[in-house]
Amino acid sequence: MKIEIEKTIRDIPHYPRAMKYGGDNGLIRLASNENPFPPSTNILNAILDTIYSITRYPGSEIELKELIAEKYRLTYEQVVLGNGSDEIIEMVLKAARLKGKDRVIITEPAFAYYSIAAQVYGYDMVKVPLKDMMTDLARIKEAIDERTRIIFLNNPLNPTGTIFKERDFKVFLDGIPPDVIVAVDEAYAEFAEDKDFPYSMRFIDEYPVLVLRTLSKAYALAGLRIGYCLGEASLISFLERTRQPFSINSIAIAAAKAALNDRDFLWFVLENNRKGKEFYYRALEDLSLDYVPTEANFILVKIGKDAELITRRLFEEGILVRWMGAYNLPDYIRVTIGRMDENKSFIETLTKIIKA
Ligand SMILES: Cc1ncc(COP(=O)(O)O)c(C=O)c1O
């Protein structure tokens, strides 16, 4: 049987899922920028308390929205939740549809799902190369034309870990046409240490800015799929209307509330990241390997022409990192900052492979 599928859909690449290697199978997983720690007792208790209600549809999301709103001194109407920020990326694309305005601008390279989702919803892509491994805001602004509808920015940027600063973001936003939505994906914001990292929520009333956040990274809930988006209330209400009725399950709602209230766990995660980053920097310098200083929970490391081969060798030794061929950076790997024992295993194994 041959079913006809439109070319725009046939052309969509598969998202690089590491499914085969999912679960707790003894691998050291440093390929997907996940949190390396088990959930805290507070989160586990919240999940257990919710188990009996799984026979019902998920209840109200208002309490969780209020908790998020309070964190940023906003109102719950300025918050929409999503099944991971992946769903929010889709909601933006769905809600923003407008005749004649079908163009999305992203950086090159960028997180893979922007272009996959944009293709699904029939948008054209404009890709603006990085400048010195950083988002080139000036060139992105120049790339705006009458068809441009959405700009996906990512700060800190996956896969480089670099950021743009608040003053540069403000300069960028000044003069952006009001019908161009700037969706800034801050999946890794909690890890950023630079004091000039933008407080993007500041801009949501003055500019068409949407701020995307996730609980998959610093809050360790990747498997439960929950993220949120902040923006001006009427824009948020349009995003909300494009959502599936119950896209966030009851366990995710309960766990998210517990995670956002668990400041000790977050502090512990961020402290681990700071120490892991310092450890990687020193170890990579000892190996004379170049890396991009990071504001996230991963590091882009220049390995050279054998990067793919070394990624494979690491895998044979039980260590999963991401070769950056698909991001057009074939000489690089991206390694997540894990627990210190995992970081040490990675460096020891990498040293052994390189020196063999
Ligand atoms: C930049 C960026 N945005 C979004 C996501 C997806 O996050 P979520 O798990 O909330 O869908 C990722 C995941 O790796 C990411 O790197």
C-alpha cells in the first residue's frame, strides 16, 4: 500500500531520539543535557500522593500557573503550560498562523525541533549563522522581511552554551515589527551565571516576546514532560486555545509544583553544575582541547576530525555524548555536565581513547 504524503512532511528529518538507550541501563548518559540526579523526596511524595487520581482527567492547572506567575511577579493569565517546551514551540507556531506571514527565523545551528515543528506547520525557514559561536542578533534582525512571523531565539544557546546579554536583547527588540513574535527559549536559563543574562520577562508587555522555560533540565523532570511560557496575557490566551485539552498529565502537574517549591534541590543541582563545569574546563585544558565556555549544563568541545569516531568509542565504553555532525559542527562533541563521578569517567575514558 502506498499512501501519498505531502513533500513538506516527507522532507522532515527524524528527531534524534536516544530511545534505544533510554532507561536505567548502566550507560553514562551525557548526550541530552538531562539532570543527572534522581528526583528529590519532595517530588517523589507529590507523585505518590497523585497516583490514585490517575483514573480522572488532570485537574486544575491554576495553582501551578499561580506558583509560576508569583515567581516572576506576573499573573496566572500570563502563563501557559505545555507538554515540555516542545509543545509550546508547537503552540506558538499554531497560534501565530497568518496569511502571507509564513517565515520563521532561527540560528544555524539551533535546537532541532524548531525546524521540524516549523515544517510540520507549513512555515519556511530562514537560518542565520552564528558569529563566534554566538547568536548574531544584528544579522537576525536584518533577515526580517514582510513574510517573517516568528523568531526563535535560544538563550543560553544549545549547542554552544553561549548567551546574549540583556542590553543586546533590548537593542534587538527595539524596532522589531509588532507582528513578529520573538519566542525566546530559555530551557537552560537556571544554569546561567553571567549577571547580564537577560531577565526577559521584563519585555513581555512592551514587545511581542514569549519566554519559554522547561522543568526538564534544572528541575529534573524531563520524563514527565512539562514546560511553561510567559507572555502578554492576550497572546498567552491565544496559545492556550491551540492546546490539546489535557496535554499535561496530573502527575506532571503535581511534580512541577513540588519541584518549583524545592529550592534546596535546585541549589544542589546548580552547585553540582558549577563544580562540574570547573572540572571539565581544567581537564579539557590539560588535554589541550578547545571548548566553548558555557552558561548551560553542557559543553561544546572541539575534538577534531575524529570527533564522530571518538563518540563511537566512548559509546563502546558505555558513555553517551552527542557528536555534532547533525548541527553542522562535525569536529565537535557536546557533553552534558553530569554528576562528578560521571564527569570523571568521561574524562578518563576520553583521555584513554585520545592517547591510545
Ligand atoms: C533549547 C531547547 N529547547 C527545548 C528543549 C526541549 O525541552 P522540553 O523537554 O521542555 O520539551 C530542549 C531539550 O533538549 C532544548 O535543548
